[in-house]
Amino acid sequence: RKEVEQDPGPFNVPEGATVAFNCTYSNSASQSFFWYRQDCRKEPKLLMSVYSSGNEDGRFTAQLNRASQYISLLIRDSKLSDSATYLCVVNAGGTSYGKLTFGQGTILTVHP
Amino acid sequence: NAGVTQTPKFQVLKTGQSMTLQCAQDMNHEYMSWYRQDPGMGLRLIHYSVGAGITDQGEVPNGYNVSRSTTEDFPLRLLSAAPSQTSVYFCASSYGLEANTEAFFGQGTRLTVV
């Protein structure tokens, strides 16, 4: 079983749609959680951290369920510019602190 | 703002050749790491460093060496290139190891081994 698993998609949605991505992780001792965005042939960039209480940044909402070891990202009112690969990322903590484990990414295409 | 700079951006090697991928950051970050990205695999950690003079292995270290003589630089050396090392390589740095520390990535090096 992969340490961090995502549905690779692709997700094809029209502008204005709401889309949700899910991610599960296997290490119950994981300390911190992130969503990164990667544009085609570019480097990953931090989209948002994920907090236990859930957090929102404009059209983006991230949630964490530690009991189920599950992370989600919700994008509302999708824009063409949201087309990218979304990477679920986990920091294991403990002696592995700082070592990030990546999911394989979920591809999103927003069309007119 | 330079951030994390990787060179070269593209490279083609013949099997058995050696080369060094360069990575430099100007943010005074202690933590630096190298990842490779292959289709359907996500990014996998090769080697990492928590400060000058300290390095350790990640998930896929075989065939690669690193050193960290300064805070700014973290080169990755391929000792004898193999076709299995064809990949996109990313260098990353972060301020520390605390939870929720953002990692900053270089633009990547696309390596093909023939």
C-alpha cells in the first residue's frame, strides 16, 4: 500500500463547477499535511496547509480527518486557471520530520 | 528573488556517464532535499540534508551521492547513469523541520539516459 494515495483522475469539469479531491495516508503518526499544486512541466508550489479544524482560502477548502487518515480539497467556482495537478503531501514527523511523502497527484482540467 | 536554482534544466546522458545536478538556494534554509518524479509515481525522496555537513538517504538513494559543504548548495551526483534514472529531478529547501513548514522547489532538471 502506498503511504499517500490519491485518485489520479483526470477530473474534467466545466467552469464554475465544484470539484473535490480525496487523499488517504497510511502513517497514523503523520504530523502535518499539505496540498501542493503543480502546473504542467513546472515545479510544485504550496497551495495550502491542512489543519485539523479544517481551513479555507478563498475558493479552496481543505479538511483533515485524523481518525480516518483522510484529507480532502474542495474547489468551488472552478476557473480555467485551476487546471493543474494537485498533490497531497504528508510530513511524517518524528525521526522522519521534514521528509515529505507525496501522493501521485490528481489531474484537474477545467474547460469553458 | 532567486529562491531555489537548479542547473541544468535539460540533460541527455549516455549509459555509464556521470554528472552532477546543481542546486543552490539563497533563503538561508537549513533543510534541503532531492526528489525524482516519474509518471504515476509522485515525487520520491532521494537524499536530504538538515544542515551543512549532514546528509541522509531517502526512499530511493541507490545510484546517487550528495554532499552539503555549505548552507546554500546541495549538488546531486549520478555516479554511473542508467536508463532507469531517466526522470525529472527537483531540488527543494525549507526553513526548518517544524510542522507546516513550506518547501520551495527549483524548476526541475529533465534528465534522459540513453
